[in-house]
Amino acid sequence: MIVDLPSSTTSAVNRKLVELREAGGVMALGRVLTLVIVTDDGGSAEQAIEAANAASREHPCRVLVIARGSRQAAARLDAQIRVGGDAGASEVVVLRGYGPLASEDAGAGMVVPLLLPDAPVVAWWPADAPAVPSDDPIGRLAQRRITDALSARNPTKAFEQRRSGHVAGDSDLTWTRLTHWRALLATALDNPPHEPVTGAVVAGEAVSPSTDLLAGWLAVRLGVKVKRSPSTAGGGGMSSVQLARRSGSIELLRPDGRTATLRQPGQPDRMIVLSRRGVPDCLAEELRRLDPDEIYGEALAGIGLVSRGRSPVNLVP
Amino acid sequence: MTPMPTGRTAGQLADGWTNPLRDPRDKRLPRIAGPCGLVIFGVTGDLSRKKLMPAIYDLANRGLLPPGFALVGFARRDWAAEDFGDVVLKAVREHARTPFRQEVWDKLAEGFRFVQGSFDDDHAFDQLARTLHDLDRVRGTGGNHAFYLSIPPSAFPVVCKQLARSGLSAQDGDQWRRVVIEKPFGHDLGSAIELNEIVNEVFPEDSVFRIDHYLGKETVQNVLALRFANQLFEPIWNSHYVDHVQITMAEDIGLGGRAGYYDGIGAARDVIQNHLLQLLAFTAMEEPVSFSSDELRAEKIKVLNATRLVGPLEETTARGQYTGGWQGGEKVVGLKEEEGYDPESRTETFAAITVEVDTRRWAGVPFYLRTGKRLGRRVTEIAVIFKRAPHLPFDATMTEELGQNALVVRVQPDEGVTMRFGSKVPGSQMEVRDVTMDFGYGTAFTEASPEAYERLILDVLLGEPSLFPVNQEVERSWQILDPVLEAWAAREDGPDPYPAGSWGPDSANRMLARTGRTWRRP
């Protein structure tokens, strides 16, 4: 069900939410968190809502969407409430602010009365994010702030901002996209021979924040020299990791962006699907952890330890 | 003060090697099984098609299986390798929880093998051994293999002997061999000990994984979280406040088509001995020192050792057998008319027992366990019923409709927790009535929470034993139940008939009424 409340106020929205609950029991009260999505009005808002609805099947939540309209327009708040089939397992409130209501401060002011009592608040900027999310009025309300440098207009600049402005509680989907890679590498080291890693090379697209981040993570965790190189592979994003050990290297290669090969000395090549993860999948993972991700913070700091390689790494599939 | 770490820390392995890429703070990193393969005996069976194969695909789809994972089917059916692949594909398409992705399937299917043969066929097991060696070479399974015996227990001895004879059960150095077995773990204490001996002769106890799929369920694991992570419940989780506990596992389906397994076994052996006593252990156990599997099992064994039947058994137990009738708009037949059953069958399809846990915490609190087929609806729940408030400053008329407070853990379906307590009815009069407060994992979210079999198969491959009962638990459970089975067998009358779709025979109600209690309608 979708209820439109044009030219409205947040107290009217709150009243309507209670009314809907009493009228049809359409909304359960078992929401575990409030997810605040900050975006510009338009198609990207719908995509973000869809991702949130998918994630809500795992994490029932209230989703507040701040869709910023034109700043030139007259001050107006158009609200929309979606519940039931139109909202996955969540309840969605879309707040379209125009004019002065499209500013950051006004956005936070609209969010506060609609936050669920006691439940954690997660802020998510699906595209462009403030330079320092924790300083943003909405970012300050949240204990977890999720950004996505790759979806920003300028990923390199956005990622630089993530590095310089990081505080505990921030995380970026460039990190979430690495989880499968990291898990495969960690599992490879779980198995014998248990030898120390003596060096690592990480290769990927020239502009690939995830690749940098993986290199940073390895540098911090392994305490060895890690090189970040470009790659000849056309698959995009990360393409290979090589961990050098005395008995030979462990290699995880993904030339086509879909299927990876795990290569270890004295063992047959093993193939596994390692596609790039979609945003809904990443968001669901993010919502699983509401405490600060210290490992991510360390990996960001570790990028400074990584040396840059110039010659591209050739992947032999 | 920082507590001293007990046992291994995250990332630390048995030989003292610490994996530098693992960190206990890194909670995103899932544990992926190391290189390994799974062999399923009885791969043509229902369980294999409906649960095991889909679970394996779901694990692969979630990226939790190792690259190069191998699945070997063993059955008498004269299949080519492709036929086996088709059967798995069909099972996955029909029953998998996660969406079908061709690329995941393709990579998984490369590791499928099928070995045809019967259990007494030496040649077939030699062929199986060659297949596994070949997989080690081609797929890199590293000599690590789990054998899933999805077969009747009567076939265990011969399969175990064959595995030993063909050298498949021998583990050396870094390689592991594990065996997975399903209930029934025997039909009484004697047969359970015998079965354990047969299996332990070939596989050491730490390589034996007994599946009780209830323990793989989120809600059961949540009982521990509910009790030990909260301050709210544990203080009242004892005989001072708890009046009694009811543990129910009800099914609305009948037993048609399962005559071969069920006739002569009955509900008590099928469900109470394993599932319900395990649920009781989780509900009643003391807080483990840590969540390591050893500590957890130690507490479960302690509480099972303290559990004893309440007599006299003819009054404190009940058994029933469903009769034909209309159930939920459908005409159904009674057990005696079901195909394959003895028309004089004395097999019980409903069983209820009363036990007590002889500890300071639970002294005097009865635990009522019941299970049955063709009951009102399919439900499994643990209901902790509290005593009435010692003093009510209300007139009797005000609290007429106030029942006992209850905390109900809904194990399945509609997983969640319900609390029941009194609340004032709105109006000018003081009137108190029961209301419920509900926490639901919610039916809509179950797609995100893994199936029990996914969790359990992954734990087998990881060698993580917490959720699997050990032989001591199995044997103790039989010890608890055996006197009931003997008492029932000794009686001349058979189980009490109850109409399909009801909540069991009258004797079940009488068994609670003797102490002034009633069954909850779940």
C-alpha cells in the first residue's frame, strides 16, 4: 500500500503511521533498525529503496528516504508512506524536501521525529556522500554510516575522502565487495602448509578503490611488502592476488570478473564463482554488523604502506 | 580485568599456527570449508533430494564451499554421471532456498561423480576409493572426505566395514575423514550402544557427526542467546517462578508411505528420544563456561543425566494413534488403514511423557514433552509457563480471564518468541486479560536465514562439532525413555485412538489434569 501525503509535515507522517498500524495491523513493531537513505530525488532513489526492501527481508527495518528535490523551489515537504507488499518487510517513508527543506540540516530535522525508539540508526548514501560523513547532520544521528565510493561521480576523490575522513562506524561498500575475496584468501592460509607469507602483489583496474583496499588490508595483516599493480585483464575491479610463500605462491585470479581460479603449488587449479556483488547483497551484509568495523579502518590506514607497481600483471588463465 | 583466553583464539589452528588474515574482530569473514568432498550413501532417497542436495547448492551459492568441492553419489541405481547431475539439478531447482545461478551450478556440477553399487559389493567400494583418489588429484579435495550415511541403520555395519576395508576411513596426517549419521540412533539403549560401537570401530568419536536437524535451526540456537545474553529471563528461569514447561512437536501430516520405517518404531522413539530431549537440554541446562563445543556438550550431558521420568507411568505418560476422519477439509484415513501398516498396528503416533530435572534450579518443575502426527497443525515450540503471582490485589472477578504468564519459543514455523501476560482491558472497570507480546523472525525473513541442513553440513565440513549430539547424549536419552517404552509394550491395550486433526487422545489431557494443569493449544 502506498499513501501519499503531499505538502505535509513529519508529525502528520507519524500520525498516519500509527493510524495505518491501528487500522490494518499492516506494520509489525519488530523493526530492528532505522535505515536513513540520503539521495537526490529521481531514479536513484527508487533503486536504493529496492535494495533496502531486499535487505529488509533479513533485517526488518524502517526505511526513511531523504530525496532532495530542487533547492530553487518553494519550501515544501511531500511525504509518502509505503507498507505491505510495496515495502518488502520494511516500512518506507519517502520524504521529498524542496527549497530550504532540501538542505542537510533540514533533512536531519525531518528524520529525528521518525526514528524508531532505541533502535540503531544507519545512514546510507547510495551515490554521492558528504566529504566527512560523520560530520554531516544526518551522519551524526547514525552510529553506522555507509557510503559507496564506487557509485560516486568521482570514485577516486570519494575514496580519498573516505581515507582522510574515516572515523569508527564508517564503512564503504568498496570494502563489502571484498568479503568473498578476503574469505577465500583467509581460507587458503587456514590449510597446510602453514608457512608465513613473504610478500604480496594485488592487481586490478587502474581506478579500483576495492583493489587498493585489499592491498591495504594485506599490508596491515601480513606485515610484509605489498605491491598494488595495474592489470591487463578486462574484467574490471579486482583481478588478482598473489601471496608469496617459501613453497610457492598462492594465487587467486579473476580475469573475467566472474570466475576465479585458486592456484596453489602442487595442487590442481580450482575454479570458483566470484562475481561482483550487487548492492542489495552488500547492504544486507552491512546491516548485519552495527558495531564499528575496525578491520576496515586498519585496511584504510594500511593503504599508505602499499607500494605502487607500474608494470601490469599478466593473468594466465 | 581481561579474561584469559580459553582454548584457541580465532585463526589459531591445532598446530599453533595463527592465520594472520583472521581476526576475531573481523566478523564479516565467513568460514569457508577447506578443500574437501562429500559422499552421500542413499543418494536416491527423499532426504537427499529434498534437503541435502539443495543445501549443498545453497552453500555453494553463498560462497561457503571450497573451490574444487566434490559431491559423490553412491546408490544401487544404474545411473551414468550425467543422470546423477540431472537428478541433483532437479532437486536444486525444486527445493533450493537461494536463487538459481547458472555459473554457480556449472562450477559445482564439475565436481559431481556417481558410483553405482550395492553395499555388499567390494568392487563398488574399490571403485569409490578410486573415484575419491581421482578427485584428490583432479579437483584438489586434498584427501578430506565426509561420508553421509543417508541409509537405514541396519546398513551401517556393512557400509562401515566396507569403508574400513577399502581404506576409505583411514585418516592420516593433515587429512580428515568424517562420517555423518541420521536418526534413528538405535531403537533402545542396547541397540544404540551396539550402533555406536559399530561406527566407533571405524571412525573415532570426534569424526562422527550425528545429525539432529533441530539443532541446526536458528530458533534453537536462539534459546541460548535468549537465556544467556539477557538479564531479563535468566533470573526467573527456575523453579521459584516457573510452574512447568511444555515442549511440543506436532505435525499435521500422516504417516502414509513411511510404513517401512515407522511401523513398530512409533512417535516416542522417532521424536522424543532425540529432538524433544535435545530441546529440553537447551531449555534446562546451566550456563556453559564458554560456547566451545566441549563446554556446551558437558552442560547438555549434565542436564540429561539429571533428567528422570516421573511416575507412575500409566498416569504420567500418554500414547495415541490417529483414526480416520475429516482434517482441515480433507478426508484422511487412520494409521491402521494407511498403506503398508498392519491393520492391528500398535504403533503410537502420539506420545507424551513427563520428566523432571533433578537440580536445584528445576526441583519440582515438570517438563511435559509431547509429539504426534495428524495433530491440529504443524508446530514445534517450547513453552515455559510461569506460576501465578503470589498475591493479586484485585477482586477475583477482575482477574477471571487472566491466565498464567508464559514465554514461548516458536521453533517452527513462524519462528520467534511470544510472551504472554496480563493487561488491563480498556474501560472504566479494572479487568485484566491475557495479551501477547511478540518477537518474530517472521515468515517473510526465513528466506534469509539458512536452512538447518546448510548450517549442519557446513559444520561437518569445517569440523565444528557443537551442534551434534555425542554418543553419550544419545545413550543417556535412551536410558531416560526406555522405561516408558517397556511399560507401554507390557500393557495389553494399545494406544488410545484420537481423531485426525485433534490435539491427541484424552489420556494426554488426563496426564496434565492430575496436577491441575492443561496443555497449551499451540
